[in-house]
Amino acid sequence: MSSPLAKDKKSFFDKLLIRFHKNASHSNRIAILSTLFTQEINELHIENESISLLDIGCGDMKITKILSEQHQQLEATGVDIYPNTQNWKNYVAFDGKTLPFEDKSFAIVLFSDVLHHDAENIDQLLKEAKRVANFIIIKDHFEYGFFSRTLLQLADIVGNYGYGVSIPKRYFTKKRFQELLKKHQLTERKQQCPVYLYNHIPLVKYIFKGKYQFVSVIKTA
């Protein structure tokens, strides 16, 4: 599961990668995804005074916090497998498999670039997300063969290796993703693909194509 808390002690190379990633794309990526997630939440037309959201694999909770700021009705909680070393509000540590919440405790569960890092627990995480929420929003990657898979792995090395997060051997294909939803009896209401995260970086935008990124909005029942 992806988290900037994964590695307590970082080498010089780790710190160099982290600095490069933050300067090149991290802040821009967070801004784009936060805006996109807010739009998707608004389009669900949840008519409650407050909308509860659970961000699974929340990492440093930057997206979680921005969503709370952008959507006044939103009450966001973040969970990850690492201790709350920063005393973050609304943060809960869990075992990476079983969510410590009652059935339908949340309106929405969010997985933002999490599932491809935890292949062995995908089924369990989706089962738990379905149990605790009415909707699931998944941001992840599509691969289309060796070339795109290698590019995505390189991007993961730049974005995650310095934090101690594992680099996936495979990513979703469109077919595999639909098979996964069918297996868990989840209904996809909307899929956005391509998603452009790197248009601000010259040349890179032509290499890391928008079709490698997708956002899926899913109804759990």
C-alpha cells in the first residue's frame, strides 16, 4: 500500500528522488486529482447534510485534506497501514486488510493510486470497501503492453521508491479491471480515461500519455 510513511530512514538517493518528484509533478498531480475527485463527488448528488469519505491508503493525507477544503459538506477520514506519526486529524491506522468500521459507515471510499501497489490484497480491499460504503472512486493505471508497463514502473520508481513503496510488476488492463468489478458485483457508473496529469511538463506529456491514467466511479449495490 502506497504511503510516504513507509520508510523511516531515507538515504541520500531516496531524498534526491523525493525532491525531484515533488518539484516535477507531485503538487500539480495532487491539485488535478483533488479537483477531479471533487467533481466526481458532486456528480453523485448525495443529498445529505454531510458526506462521509474514507481515503484508503491516504499517505500524507494531502488529497484528503484538500477534498475537505474544496467540499464543505465532506467529512473525510484517512486510513493507512503506518502509525499516525504526524498527529493528523481523522487518521486511523489499520492492518491493510480489514477496515475498522461498521457496515455502510461511509458514503464514499477513495482509492487513489493504491490498488496496483497491493496486488495480493486487492480482493479483500474491494470487499471491505463494498461493505463500508455506497460508492467507490478508484484512480489507477492502465497498461497496454510491455512499453506502457515499463513507463509506469519508471514513474513509480521516481514517485514511490524513495518512500519505500513497492514497485508493481503489473498494472490493470481494461479487461482485467472490468473482470475484477464483475467478480465483486460492482457496477461502474462512470469511467474517465484519459486523465492528463503531466501536460505541464514539456516532452513528458507525450511519453506518459493520458490513457495510462483512469478514474472509475462505482456503485456498490
